[in-house]
Amino acid sequence: MTDIKAEIDVLPGLDSSARLLDVENLHVEFRTQAGVARAINGVDIHLDPGETLAILGESGCGKSVTAQAIMGILDSPPGFVTKGAIRYRGVDLLKLPEEQRRKVRANHIAMIFQDALSALNPVFSIGFQLGELFRVHRGTSRQDARRRSIELLDLVKIPAARQRINDYPHQFSGGMRQRVMIAMALALDPKVLIADEPTTALDVTVQAQIMNLLAELRRERNMGLILITHDMGVVADVADRISVMYAGKVVEEAPVLDIYARPAHPYTKALLESIPRLDMKGQQLNVIKGLPPNLLRIPAGCPFHPRCAYARDVCRADPPPQQYDVAPARTARCHFWTEVVGDEPAGS
Amino acid sequence: MFRYFVRRLLQGVLTFFGATFIVYALMFANQSDPLQALAGERPLPENVRQALTERYHLDDPFILQYGYYMKGLLTGDFGTSLTNRPILEMMEQAWPTTIRLSFIAIIIAVLIAVTAGIVSAIRRGGVFDNTTLVITLLLLSMPIVVLAPLAQLIFGMRLQWVPATAGADSGLFALVLPAFVLSSLVIATQLRVTRASVAENLRSDYVRTARAKGLADRRVIGVHVLRNSLIPVVTLIGTDLGNLMAGAIVTEGVFNIPGVGFMLVRGIRTEDGPLVVGFVSILVIVFLVVNLVVDLLYAVLDPRIRYE
Ligand SMILES: Nc1ncnc2c1ncn2[C@@H]1O[C@H](COP(=O)(O)OP(=O)(O)OP(=O)(O)O)[C@@H](O)[C@H]1O
Ligand code: SF4
Ligand SMILES: [Mg+2]
């Protein structure tokens, strides 16, 4: 697919030596009737080609909102990006006019969603929904779009692609539907793929197949992959780095092996201890006590302090913990990270 | 899909016979002497009485009379009205007029309702949305018996934008005002349904996907949301037809349009059984056919129905 893409989609200021994706100090709030929910409070994320970054955290910590902000598809109103930068190859997407921002989607950064059944339009055939990308972004003819759509279905290993192209979303199984979503996301050969809990709605066996497919395609195309999940078990095999989010902030960021061996933040540690393990069969699962904070009233100091076993007075007062450098390419937002890292590894 | 169609067809046939039977019974069964009713005060000569009795099978049991009538109807023989005019002839004039009138009314209603519904769904709570809410409430509370003469007075007589009445071979232009009045019967509900449906679809996941695909808002709404939102609106058109026909009786009366409603009113007033039953039977058929078409359209719009 080395077509007119380059001519159509040049973004002014694109700098191939700059980082693929660099999100800096991102703030997002939702202005609702109940008040202002501060969903994202200074997220920093970066991604290189061919790399898999897992974003992890409990429900409501802002994983999907971060992804939507990067894509530029926040529900707005009520959602607004209030601060920060989202740089794609040096271009700050937040400063682009809407028309150019729109072209970044699917062409450069694409996204797949958790529930492929509701994420696909029920009344159009998947051939239409795939082909639409080529027709709208590339101006290809109907036949050409169809041919390329069939190629895409082949790419994501949907059997009998030629016949199934005219089928509707409800005629596919869950796993096949998610493959269609992946095909759709990859249609225009994006450099960044964001997968928001792509396997949560699927059976365990199918989950593995989809994860493998994603990993394979990432490798072949040298894409950067952001994998959002709240399942720590899933990411161990596929991710290179992990960003752990809590109350709209990245509280720990580290290469995957380091984080499993020695978490530097009490929250990460608690998450790790909550994974069911084979050798712990029958024992009580260690679920994190308490609830994440209400985003309308995030507590002063470290937002994790009401649930933290390490918390002391300094944690309860502002300023919140800064991003401490734990090691090269490793950070944690905890005043007492040295203590946490020094502790016995989780689960042993 | 085929079975679905056949099932609907059979249901339609049953409805047809049921409905026509009831109307037939209402028109004829409780008349002690329909022929005398027709003749009024004058005495009826015995030979005329006999001929008429023969023609309308008045000596046979009621159910047989209905059978004879249906046989005629289904072979295209509607008989003659009690005023001795062939009913077919009256139909040939009345039906095209009414169909034209209701067709224009439906087009007007759908165009306005869908456009306004989409806009107010996108700008929920805005000025436009609130204005249409007030207007639709007004429309809903205004009976057509009031609205029709009012519109005629204002636009036809005072402002004289359009003809105040539409005669026998009324052109499209003369039908515009009556069609607008008629469309007011269904426009409010259609608008509310469109608005609710678009608003709901705008929140759905597939809209997020469409935006993530880098489609412009115009396409997201005009293609993805619209197609989904039209499904309930189309279903509504089927039931609206009943309202339109009821409204046509008043509207055609007020604007002097010689359509089906006009004929029906005349037939009922003069207790002209054959006339009323003939028109009502066709009305039932039209109603059934339109609803069948709507069902098929529904299946075209929504593949989840199509493949059941
Ligand atoms: N459209 C919206 N309107 C108002 N608040 C919203 C909206 N979308 C998200 N939020 C708020 O933002 C917070 C973060 O939501 P987000 O969807 O990012 O969570 P998540 O980490 O993806 O959780 P999950 O694992 O359940 O998907 C939520 O607590 C929610 O209150
Ligand atoms: S800063 Fe304090 S409260 Fe926050 S995680 Fe570290 S120890 Fe716990
Ligand atoms: Mg989410």
C-alpha cells in the first residue's frame, strides 16, 4: 500500500526524527451538572515505533479518556482537554485545525474498541464500513475499495473473506468481529494503534488469538501499540513497557520485567498482588481495599493515600508526589518509592 | 425473510376480510329497509323494489350478501351507488386526488420532521430545540377541525398566498395548503421520534468508531446516524397513514377536495351503503399494502430483521 498516501496526508511540521508519540502533562475534565470531574490530571506517555505500551489501572482511572483525547474523539461537551500537549512526530495535535486533526485519525493513529459488536454500525455491511475508509480518505472507486477490503480481511485471517465481505456485524462471532475492527484500524496503515481493552469481551481462548494477531501485525508493520487493559495478567507476555494509572495520573512507568519483579509504587504492588496465580489456588485473592477517589473531589496530596499501606502525613498534604526517577526509563509518583522497591517482591 | 413476508401477507388477508365484514355489517345489517331509506318519503313501486332486491341480494342471508359483494369487489365490480352512479367511476376520480394529497403531506411531514429532528438532536437544549418543542406541543394540541379552517382563513383568504379551495381537478399548487394542514397531524410525532432516535444514536459506540475513522461530522451524521435513526421513523409512517386518512376526511371537506374523505362523508350522510363499503374496502387494502411496504422497507433498513 504505497500509494498516494504520502501526498494526501502530509502534516505540516512532521519531523521523522521526533518521537512517534509524546503525550505531555495532559489534563482532561468533564463539565457535568454534578460538577467538574477531573478525569485526567497530568498524564505523560510516550511511544516508539514497534513498541507495545500497556496502560493499566482500575476501572474509571482514565485509560479510555486518555485514548480518546489522543484520538481527538472525546465527547465534547462535556469533555475538554484543558492543558498539555499530544505530539505526533513533533506535531502537537491539540493545536491542529479540526480538518487536519481529522485526517490524523485512521491515517496516522487508529483505535480499536472493547465491544466490537456495538462499535460496528449494525446497519451497514462490513464491506461498506471497511471500504468507506478508502473511499473517503483515498477517493478510490467502489470496486477498488472492495478489493482492498477483502485483502484486509485476509490480513486479519478471516476465512472466506470474499464471501464474508457482504455480511453484517451481527453475522460474525465475537472474535471475528474484533478481527474486523482490527482490519478497519489498519486499513490506512497507521503508525500508532490504540487498543482499548480489545479482548475483555471475548472468551479466554479467543483472547489469546486476538492478542497474538495484534502482536504479529505490530511487528510486521513496526507500529507503536498502546494496549489498554485492567488485567495485569494479559500484558506480561505482550508489553514492553507499562504505565500504571491512578485517578487520572500515571503513577508508575517501567519496563515490563522490572515492574513485575519490583514495583516501585504501592498501587502497582497492590495490583500485582491481586492477580490470581496458579500456585495460590484456593487462597483468598488480595483485592485492593477501598475505592478509587471521586473525580469531583480528588483528595489533597497523593490521591492513593486513603488506600495506601505506606501512607504517612506527608502523603496527605499537597503538593502531591512528583515523578521520581527510579531508574533510567523508570518513574514512580510515590514519596516512599525506595521503601516500596526495597520490600520483598510481591507474592513471594 | 420470505417466510416473514408470507406471514405478513396472510395476516393482511385476514385483516382485510375482518375489517370489510365489520363495515359491511354496520352499513347494512341494521337497516330494516334500505330501499325505502333510499327512496325517502316516496312509495316504492313493487317491480322496482323487486329488481333492486335482486340486484343487492337482499333476500339472501346476510353472510351470503357479504359473499356476493366481496366477489364483485375482488373482480373489480364495485356495483353502483344507491344514487345509481357506478362506484368505480367515483373511485377513479377520488383516489388519485387523495393519494396525491396524502403523498404530498407525507413528503412535507418527513422532510420537515427529519431535518428539524436531526438539528434539535444535535443541539439539544438549544434555542432551535426549544422552539420546535413548543411548536410541536402546539400542533399536538390543535385539532385539525380547528387548524384546517384557520389555515384556510389566514393563507387562503387573508394573505391569498394559495387558493382557498381546491376543486375537482386541483393542481399540485392548490393542494399545498391542504397537504400542509394534513401533515400537521403526523409531523409532531415524527419530529419527536426522529429527535429521540438521533440523540440516542449519537451516543452509541459506532459513532465513536466512525469518528475514530476520521470521517467528517457531516458523514458521521448523514450516513451512519441517519440510517439507524430512520428505522423507527419509517415504521411510524405506516401507522401515520391511518391518521392521515382520518385527517383527509376533515381536510377534504374544508378545502372542497373531491377525494376519498369527501366521498365517504357524503356516503355516510346519505346512508349510501355500497358507496361507503366500496371506499372503505379499498381504504383497508391501501392501508394493508402500505404497512406491508413499510415492513419491507424496515427490513431493508435493518439487516438484523432481514436475516432472521
Ligand atoms: N462522557 C463522559 N461524561 C462524563 N464523565 C466521563 C465521560 N467519559 C468518562 N468520564 C469520566 O472519566 C473517568 C475515566 O473514565 P475512563 O472511561 O477513562 O475509565 P477507564 O479507565 O477506561 O475505565 P474502564 O476500565 O472501566 O474502561 C470516569 O470516572 C468517568 O467518570
Ligand atoms: S505517596 Fe504516600 S500515599 Fe501515595 S503511594 Fe506513596 S506512600 Fe502511598
Ligand atoms: Mg475504558
